[in-house]
Amino acid sequence: MAASPSGIPVSEISAIDDQNGQSGQLEAPIPKDMAYQTLSKALLFPDMDQYQHWHHVAPMLAKFLVDGKYSIHQQYEYLCLFAQVVVPVLGPYPTPGRNIYRCTLGGNMTVELSQNFQKSGSTARIAFEPVRYHASVGHDRFNRTSVNAFFSQLQLLAQSVNIELHHTLSEHLTLTAKDECRLSEEQLAKYLTNFDVKTQYVVALDMTKTGIVAKEYFFPGIKCAATGQSVTSAVFGAIRAVDTEGHLENACKLIESHFQQSKIDAAFLSCDLVDPVHTRFKVYIADPNVSLARAEEHWTLSGQLTDEDTTVGLEIVRELWTELGILQGPLGPSGILEKPFLPIMLNYEMKAGRLLPTPKLYMPLTGISETKIAHTLTAFFQRHDMPEQAEVFLENLQAY
């Protein structure tokens, strides 16, 4: 079946012979990145950096939108939003010999695309750290100003985005201007040296069929180094500063108890940028001890979660872990995971009205061939009543 943007079936496109008025041969299938190609003819960027970011990311984003069965109108809407609002805050384009600000997303880029697969279909997501050249030349050493500039633009186009939590959590989890003023230049130089990656914020935009859903990730490492507290203490202190009525207290205590028992610290925190009453908080961990037993321990919060959803989810974790053949990465003498192996990651989702946290697991796929991953996930989708994803997943992956 030929791929075409939603709403323009290839079967209905034909060439007309002007001389005899009869239909000719079908035109070639429309490329999945046609919306990107079309917009590129009409977009002008103020500098080479933005031009390169657009042409590096937009083709893949365009394919994600087609594969997710977004309408042609949504495809153009989201590509335009990316060009006008996101591209200007992706910073200098990485070039050999250029000493530029480094982001925690991996590689040399400040942006990352992903897809979220559910029974209802796939959702395109773009995650990035808002940054401008000021962070690379020392004017904004801890990259504080760009995120606010980005939100001021995003809110003009996405009125559902509420940044109240951004302001509240930033005070608790990031090195503020007040913090910087209190620290000596010697202390600041130490943090700049010790933290090769200085990311404090990452923004994610879920491009759903009904509009943008914005999320923000807070990385408190620099703040905690300056204040002397653990990341776990900072994260739960920030949550409690927002949750003044204690709706999340039971969930917080369960997670804190597990962290203490398993001797692990929180890594970072995320939230939905909506009305604080309706947000979801997610506390993340990264564990270099890559084993199924350890994953099960984290999934159940050391046996504290025994509800049906957690139990069913655990069986799925075991199923995928075994079929993918997750490799346990070796630990170095200092207990640090040796490259290129990655840790297992989990997050614990909390929301007002839910008594228990919900675990989610990120499996490290280092050392496993993409072909095996694709075939395993295709079979998984088939077994778990996701026929549309099963039908096109391998084909789409090969196209990327």
C-alpha cells in the first residue's frame, strides 16, 4: 500500500491528458516528507544554524506525522510550529571545532524525536533544551534565560500551556539567579568544571491529535551540588511545595521508602504544564544494575505495589525483557556502568486522586540488533491487540 498524507489517497490521484481529457497513469506515491519539502520552499531562516536545525529534524518529524495518521492540516500546523517556535531556541548547530553548550539529550544535538505507541495509535513527540548562543559564550553560563523566552512564544500559539509549575519548581530544582549571586566565583567555576553537561531544563511537546501537550523535565544536579541536599530530597520537597493539601503524600512516602531500601537516588522530575491541580508528576531513577530482578524490585517498589495493574504490567515487563534479550552491562571498579552500556530507567507517576504511583520502565537496548527489536515489537503489538502498529511498525522503521 502506497503511503500518502492523510486525506489524499494515492488511488485518487491521476494525471489528466489535456489533449484527450482521459485519465493517464497514476502519479508517483507522495513522499512521506512532502509537507517538509513544501514548507522548505517558503521558509526563510535568519541564520545558518536555524537553517541546519530545520533540515536536520523536520524530515523525520514529517514522517512521524504521516505514520501517526495525522491530518494534512495537522502536519503543516506542527511543522510550522516547529519552524517558528522550536528551531529558534535549538542553539548553535554542532559543527566540528565549535565549542558549544552541551545538552543532556545525548550526542551533540539539543533536540530528540520519539514516538509513543498506544492502542489508539502513535503520537509524535519532540524533546529539546531551549538554548541560545549566550550559553556557549559565557553570558548565560547555566542556560537559564532561553526557556523563559521559549515559553513566552509557545503560549501565544498554545493557550492550554500553563507555566505556573515552571516558575514554582524552578525555584526548588534549578540554580537561580539568587543562588548564583550567593556563590563565589570559585564555587561557580567548580560547578562549571564538574558538570560537563549543565542541563537544568528539558521541554517536551506531545503533538497529539487534539493539540499540544507540554511537559517539562527538571535536572537538579547543579542545584543540589550548591545546596548540599540529595536529588531525592530536592525532588520531593518541590512536589510537596506544590501539593500543599497532601493529595500526593501517600504516593510520595511509598517511593521514598523504596529509594531508601534500594539505596538509590532520584535522577530528575517531570510534570505536565497544565493547571497544577491536574498535573502528573513523574520521579525518575537510573540504575546501573541492569537485571530483571532489579527491574522487578523497582517496578513493585520493593513489593509495596501489589495491585492488579502493577501485576499485569510486571508480566509484560518480564515478557519483553526475555524476548528482547536485554543485556546486563558490566560495572567498572567505581560502580559506574561501562560504556556503551546504559542503565535501566523508571519513572513513578503521581496524580491527585490516585492513591498509588504508577511505574514505567525504560529498557536499555544496547547490543541488540535493530532487526531483532523490530520483529520482537511487531509480534508484541500483534499479541496485545495493536494490529495497526503491528502492520506498519517494521515498514516505518526501515523507512527511517
